[in-house]
Amino acid sequence: MEYQLEVLLMFSSMGLLYIGYTSKTKIQGIVLGTIGTIPLFLFMILFERIGAINGEGFEIWILISFLAIGAFCGGIGSYLAKSRKKVIKQKLAMKKDKSRKKPPKALRNRKH
């Protein structure tokens, strides 16, 4: 295995997170993340970047592991997007609460 490819692998995993982050639903993020790993798998197999593969059906296990990693990264990306939207909504609600005009001090301290 060549060790100059760590940067490529790092950016490819960030791409999978971004795919999940931009998706509209969690299922869509998982599916698109899974599909997004196929070019990386093809590159690794066709250009023999994984190394010598011994045994029959070993490529299938590599493909399954790549697809699982893509599904995981896509799911995490969609989860992060959902969490971010929730936090933004909470911050906007807090701003609205703070921006409400308070009654004058004389009216607040007055007892009924």
C-alpha cells in the first residue's frame, strides 16, 4: 500500500460526510453515501492501491466494507445537518424571546 494516499482518503471521507450533510433525509444521506464510495472502490481495485488480493471473492468483502463505510459517513453527515438545524431553530427562538419589548419598569413593579 502506498502511504502518500492518506490525504486522498481523508478528503474522500469528508466528501461522504458532505454528501450526507446536504441530503434532505437520513435515508437519502445513507443511500448517497453508499453510492459515493463506489468510485473510490473502483479506483482502489483497478489501480491496485490496496495491494495484492489473494483468494476468491475478496473483492466482494472489500466492496461491502466500502459500502458500509459510505453508509455510515452519509448517515453521520445527515445527523449532523439535522442537529445543526435544530440548534439554529433554538437560537432563533431565544432571540425572539429576548427581542420582545418589556413593559416599562413602573408597570412591572406595580402590584395588582
